Amino acid sequence: MKFYPEKCSIQDESMKSFIDAGEIHDLLKNTQASKLRVRAIIAKSLDKNRLSMEETAVLLNANDPDLIEEIKEGARNLKNKVYGNRIVLFAPLYVGNYCSNNCKYCGFKSSNKDAVRKTLSREELIQNVQALEENGQKRLILVYGEHKKYSPEFIAETVKTVYEVKKGNGEIRRVNINAAPLDIEGFRTVKEAGIGTYQVFQETYHPEAYTWYHPSGKKADYDYRLVSLDRAMEAGIDDVGIGALFGLYDWKFEVLGLVRHTNHLEACYNVGPHTISFPRLQNASAYDIDEKYSVSDEEFVRLISILRLAVPYTGMILTAREPWHIRQQVLEFGCSQIDAGTKIEMGAYADRKLPQLQDLNKEQFKINDERSLNEVIDELLDKNFLPSFCTACYRLGRTGEHFMEFSVPGFIKRFCTPNAILTLAEYLEDYAPEETAKKGWQVIENNKKDIEGFRDLEELDRRIERIKQGERDIYF
């Protein structure tokens, strides 16, 4: 059995398959979780050191209720050390749902004849972006089915269109992508449009399970998908997002798969993933999946806490697949980004009609948090979280290795908290109802008191005043 090193020793480890299912199973089977060992690993993480696969396996095998609570408490403390109270907000925008793959769990699968297929026209895309901007959104992730219609050139053109749309004080400052894996030239084409993060989720890291869930289409090629973000790195995209769809295989195996993927990217490119996502299976049109590997709420909270400790510097995304009571709980233990005001039916943001019941024939899967952006912000403020629309790192080149220089030691908090305050101030001035604004300004005052190591609170106050006077897009 091959045990992979934590760091590549030779240059050509990139672009090669790096998952050894036997290695992961062996770690899960043979790693012991004593109290002393678990506590030592938590302490290592709290010093902002990434954990090895073996150390992560120890946490996964800790089944004593008291140790599980210690892991969760460690994750809560670590999140506060690295990210403070801020929660980054974004919205997904589905551009097209044609798909040539036949994934068993997905409503967009090619064999689903009930799915209503659509690609937004340029005008429809503009209308939906305007609607999002009118609500205060500043960050989008554009989502595309895996189909020849959605070429790198098409993706690049839609990204450029989104950036061009301005509505009042509204603008989209960062466009992330969730789309098919591309070849190196394709990734270069998309990069030139000025994208943020490019997400490719492996869905399941277990090769045999992967083959069963993906019987046809280009996505059936496990290795091509697995090293897709290597190609993105080779193309110069140094900001990538990984993820697993929990419920397809053993959740502990998937956690180690995500850690292994993180190790691989760091070893070969000196840059780990910018984000990790961990969606759970949800109902979908033509959904017919065995619930054998379903992940309970308790297991879900555990795996998020363990991932937070395993990769202290990486952003963790929680989506509206989860109901708010779960989202609210796991925000404490590691998540740093959530979507809000989410609509995943094609063109739904621009639809001014009264809200309709979800139609799974028009959506990829069921979402469980349908609240508006302001409703989400309102509840975050009630918990003294700091809603953020910040995109400053991209404007200032704090990406890739530069981002790692700041974020791995935890210094990014010194930039992110003041910038989160500035973007919240914009929202409160431009979009918030009176009661939300009142709460928001109080949360800003609370968080100003807690900024560690920030160089100039007086300058932050001056910039807030400039926002009140009408200036926008001010950042450190």
C-alpha cells in the first residue's frame, strides 16, 4: 500500500491521481483516539497548524461524547481566532442547466426528461444580476451544467457581462465559478475574464462509489475530475475550491479525501484550496439514492468541526441546502461563508411574482433556507456575527501564495474584519430596513472593539464616514 507524503518530494506529483482508498480505509481502521492524543491534536490546530491525515483520522475516530464536545469547542475557538465574527455572504446564479452527465443524485441528469432545460440569454442574465444588486449582493457564484453549450468562451463572456452590470450603488465585485472541469487552455480563457474562485467538487473521493454514481458523460472519468484543479493551477488560477457531496459514501472517508486533496495542492503548488464545501444530499427530480450513507445532523456538525481543525486557514462554505437551524448551529464551529436570498430556479431572481413553491423539475435539488438576504443578515446581526461582502483580497493581489502568507498564520483577520465592517456599512446605508440598520451599526461598534492588531481605528472611522457621505468600494 502506498502512503503519500504530506509534501511532494518530486515535481511531477502534480497532474497525477493522488487518492489511495486503501490508505484512507487503513487510517480509519487502525488509528486510535485516546484522550491525550485528541487533546494534543486540538492544541496543534489551535496554534494554526494544518493537521496530517493521520491526525485528522484520530479526530474522526473519537467517539466519546466528551471528546466530541472538546473537538467542537476547539473548532469554535479556532474559527474565532482566524476569522473573528465575520460571515461572508454570496448568492448562486444558475446560468444554464443543460447537462451531458447522468449523475444518479442530480435533477439535471441527462436522462431526466422531466427537467425543464434553459440557458439564460444575455438580457435575462443582466436582469437577474440587476435584481441581485437591488437586494445588496456583491458576490456571486455562477453555476453551469456540464455541457458543450457552456464552453470556456461562453463562461468568460457571461462573467464579463456580470461585471458590467451596475444598478444604483449596486455592483458585483467578485464572480466565482462552479462549472465543468476544463483543460488548461480552457482555464486560461476563463481566468482572463477576471474570475474569483473556480470550484470543482469531486462529489465522492471513493473511486468505486464514484463510478457507480457517474455512469456516463465526461464526469464518469474519476481521474480527469480529480486533477482538474491541477490544470487550473497550471493555467494560473491560484484560487480554487474543493468539495464532497456528503451522503454518497462514508462521511469519514470523504473528510480524509478532502484533507488529502488539500495536502496535494499544497505540496505541488504551495497553495491549498481557498474554500472547502460539504453539501449534503437533498431531494431532486428523478432522485433515487439509497440512504445507506446519509449523514445525520449530529455527524454533520462533527465533520464540519473536524474539517475546521484540519485546515485552519481555508474558507468553509455552507449552502442553503441546509435549514436555518442547522446553518445557525454550524456557523459556530467553522463555516465562514454562506449563501443568502438563494433561488436556484433558472431566472428566478428577476421574477417579480409572489414566491412560488419549489418545483424540482426546474431546480437541481431542494433548498431548505429560502429566506431573503436581509432576513439572513438580520439573524446574523442578532447573534453578533459580522456579515461581509468583502472582495478586497482580489483587488490587492492577496490570492494564491500571497493569501497563504497572510491566512495560514491567521493574520488575515486584521484585514478581513475592518473590510467586513466597511461592506456592512455600505449595505446598511443602501439597502437595510431601519430596524436592521439600527442593529447593524451596533454590531459594527461591537466588532470595532474586538479587532486585534489593527493599525488605525481612527482611519476606519474616517472611511465609515466617507461611506455615509456617499463613497463606495472603500477597503484596506
